[in-house]
Amino acid sequence: MAFSVMSSRVATGADGGFRLELEFFPDGEHSVSGERADFYVLDVPGLSPAPPAYPGNELDQVRHDLPSWSSRCTVLQSATTRGG
């Protein structure tokens, strides 16, 4: 299913790098550490602008509506950050 980012936190590490912590709805967490990060805002044709809602559906029933790594997209904005 699609996960929506509900919160994010960035902290500076002791080694000069950083740590990004993300919390997702419905019930997911992910964190990553590094010295550099690249962020992108993408436009994916056909993707709904609002977070999708799939109550009562299985992944196989909604998979065709979800973007994937091979989805066509346009980069609208990008940013790079380095720790320390």
C-alpha cells in the first residue's frame, strides 16, 4: 500500500554527518544516516494529487495505480545537502 510521510526529523551526527528519521501512515518508520543527501520533487503523470485511500483493498487490486521506480516522471525541484 502507499505510505504517507506524517513526520520527519533531521539531526546532526557526532561525525559531522546527519540522520533523517521518517514516520509514515499507516504504521511505518524509516531512518537513514549519511554525509550527503539528494532530495527531489517529482511530477508523475496520472498520479492523484491527494494521498490515496485504499480501505478494504488488497495490494493486487490497487498496484496499477501506484508509481514505481520505472514510472515516467519530471523533476520539478532538487536540492543537495551535506553534513557538517
